[in-house]
Amino acid sequence: MRGGEVVFGPVPIMSGKPGHETPVGKFRVAWKDQEHYSSEFAGMPMPNSVFFAAGGIAFHAGSLDEGSHGCVHLSDAASLTFFESLKVGDSVEVQALSAPAGR
């Protein structure tokens, strides 16, 4: 969003799996690394990383079929758009999706 208007999205994502939930709330982009490799998970590639929460939590390209360890996985194309659009210091907000009514 820019100026209250959606400029990109929605896009498919995969968030943290049970026990490794993605934090929700308002954050600021802390730093970015286009060719990042996880120091915690055996050098796993994290392309187009935009870090926003403590513990190395980022938006980055990753599996849309398997939950993460807290990061927000995006498609390659969406992660590149996030990487190119978000600047250090920009506000980001992660919201929990509510279950459909009746569940």
C-alpha cells in the first residue's frame, strides 16, 4: 500500500508452520539482502529477503506449499516486487487471516 491505496497484491503466501508462527503486528523494514542464505538453517537460500522482525524474520522467495520457520514465503516474482518496492525504514504490517465464518 502507498497512501492508503493497494498498489500490489494480494499475492499467495506461506507463513510459519505450527510452533514457528509468523509474528503479527506492525513492523519496520530493518534491512534487506537480495542473495541471503540462512545462518540458522544450513545455508538455505532466502532470495529477495526483506527483514522486518526480530529473529531473522523476513519476506522472501520460498515454498508456497510448506510452512516456514516464521518467515513469509512469496513466489519469486512477488518477492522481487517486495524487495524492490520496500525500503529500509518502511512500515509493514502482518495480519493473521481469520477463519471463514462457520468454522
